[in-house]
Amino acid sequence: MQRGGDMNNRVAMHQACASCKHQRKRCGEDCVLAPYFPAERMQEFQAVHKVFGVSNVIKLVKDVNKERQKETAESLVWEATCRRNDPVLGLLWKIQEITGRIRAVQDAAAIAKPEHAEAAAAAKGGGCSVQQTTSSGACMEWCRWDR
Ligand SMILES: [Zn+2]
């Protein structure tokens, strides 16, 4: 009680982060999670805590370079959200969904390929006339098939 004034000053300067609030402890200047889980991100912190546990979250964020800590915290939120949305498959659900989309695009490309070959042949009398290149200048896969 005698340190009440001091505590109020600290609270005014630095509001306890979601992690420290959850643990009911003082959030010091050296708190690892304070920059990534401020008080208003309690829901995200709870999701991460439910999957990984507070001590593991702190360890995972602490163990990477300072400049990549935000990225780490955000990826943990993403993983935890996937687990919350699908308690059985978690992140695997997302991977399966993306793999399915890639297959669908590959199937569509395989079906579309003969049309492109015909268009290329008609326009230039053969070869690859459709100049589809990536930002690095490499010819795209389906374009190479025409050669
Ligand atoms: Zn804190």
C-alpha cells in the first residue's frame, strides 16, 4: 500500500501487457512480450497461451533476434488461431487447403496448356510468343512447355 503512488506512476507510464495482466504480475520495462501483446491484444494472447503456454511463448520470442521477434509473435498468433478454428488439424488444415488450391490451379493450367500452344503457334508460327515472365525475368513454366 505504501508503494501505491509509485505503482500508479508506473501504470501511467507503462500499462501491463496482456501476458503480465494474465499472470497478475508487474509488467516491467524488460518485459519480452509487452511490445507484441499490449493489453488490448488480450484475445490474441489468450489464444497463443492456450496452445503454447506463457513460458513457452516468452521463450520462443526471446530466443530469436530482436528484429524478428514481432514476426515470431505474429506467427504464433496465426498458428494458435488455426488451432482454435480446427482443434483436430490446426495448421495442417490450412496446409491442406492451400495444397488443394495449388492442385486446382495446376489442373486448370494443364487443361489450358494446349490452347496457349495453339495461340502461340498461330501468332508466331511456333515457339513461345506469349512473353510471360516473372519479375526475375525467368520464363514461366507453361511458357517453356511451348518450346
Ligand atoms: Zn508484460
